[in-house]
Amino acid sequence: MSTLIQVKGLNKFFGEKHALNNVDFDIEKGSPVALIGPNGAGKTTLFSILCGYIQPSAGSVSVFGAAPGSNATFGRLAALPQDAQLDPRFSIAHQLSFYGQLQGFNKKKSSIEVERTLELVGLSDILNEKPEALSHGMRKRVTIAQALMGSPEIVMFDEATAGLDPLHAREIRQLVASLSNEVTFILSSHDLNELERLCQQVLYLDKGVLQHNSSISENIDFSYFTLRMEKQESALIDGLKSIEQVVDVVNSQDKEYLISVNQNQGGAPLDIQILQMCHQNKWSYRQLTNGKTLENTLFK
């Protein structure tokens, strides 16, 4: 696989504040990458350094084998800040076409890119509208279209689906999934369920320190199952513990149970036994999955 981004010993200070503390990671071409962390964790600072907007205090950062913001990255990396705004004075077509020309396209190519990317986000019919005529969600999708102009190889989205209604948020997730063979997305979001659906690699920042860097699929812990129920069941924990291979059951949060198991004891497949017990007791379940959820993995 091709390494797109390499970060080694990255530190960033703002006065006495240590915003990023000795951060190391690589990003390969391929599936979307999740960037997770609480507010103030350093996610925006990291995005800004990768884009070349600000310089690190120490360490090295390489994007496509070059310095962030250099000519080698021009047009190949795009970023969508959470608070991206549109100019209320100009039509959508005018603004996106101007952005395309800033990327080096002529007017004709810019117009083609505007139409292509607006179609990707389902907004082909608003070319001549001004931002004030659009809903918040539509304006958000226009900024996503802007980030996709020119077919960049890396696209960084900060809360791309925040403020969108469920239907349009789903469409954006589908768009990211459909483009993942061509574009490597880095997605920052507080919606862990969304990131768990889309991403393979997870980077978890907290107080400027990279606490977690792993692949979701390669780190499924098969000594656990996660069971999500329609409602809390008072007898469920004792019932699950009666299964021979079950070591422990924790009510990890409302209507969710983390089941610790011993897969080496033999017997019928554990997932079948768990589902049979739910059926026999008429307990309605929503989902049974191998391993821990991303939330339970990060926040033990």
C-alpha cells in the first residue's frame, strides 16, 4: 500500500499550551480514517498542520512525501472545516466556479467540476441560488461539494454530517463509502456509530496525546460479544451467565450488554446460543456483534 501521510514526533505549542504532544502515525491509501477526541483534544490543530496552515513546533510531517502546503500537495489534499461558510453575495455556481479557478482550472473546466460535484451531493438544481435561499443542510452539502472539486486524493472532513437531517447524513455516508476506492477520507466526528460504519483506522487524540491508533477490523477482540436490546431485561444478565462459555456480562450502557466469553470451551457456536436464549425468553434484540463497540474500546 502507498503511504500518503507520515507524522513523526509531532509537537505543537501555543504559548504554554501543549496542543499536540509527540504524535506519531502513518496513513495509507485506502479506507476512511477516523480522527476522534473530545473538544480541545488537538484535532483541529492536527488538521491545520496537515493542510500547511500552521507549522509544527517540533517533529516531522510528510504529505505525499512533501511538506504540508507545498506545491506537491496542491489540488491533491482538500479540507472541510466544521464552520465552513459561503459568501451570501454570490450564487453557488459563481462561488464554486471561482474556487475551481483558484485551483488552476479554466472557466469551462470549473463549470464542469461545479456540476459534477453538486450532482454528487444531490444539489444539481441549485446552481443559480444564493446561500440565503438554502437550508443549513443544503449549504453544508455545497461546502462538501467544494471540497471534492478537482478529485483530490485526500479529503479531510470535520463534522461533515453535523446539522444534516438523517436522510442527508446517510447520503453523505454513502458518498464517502462510494468514493473510498478513489479518495482517502480523514473524518473527524463525535458520532462514533457513524465512524465505526465507515472507517478502518482509528486515531484517538486526548489532550494532545495520541491514545489509540489501530485498525478496527484487525483488532476485533473475539473474547467479547456486544448485545443491543430493544429494552432493558432484568433477567438477561443471569440468563447469559448460565451459558457455559460466558465468563461475565456487563450492562455497559442502557440496553447494551458487553459479554465476555471463552471461545475455547467448545460447544455450539456462542452467537447461536445467545440468540436462542433471547428467543426462548422472548427478549427482543436489535444487534449482536463480535467484539466491543468502538465506544467501549476507546472508553473502557
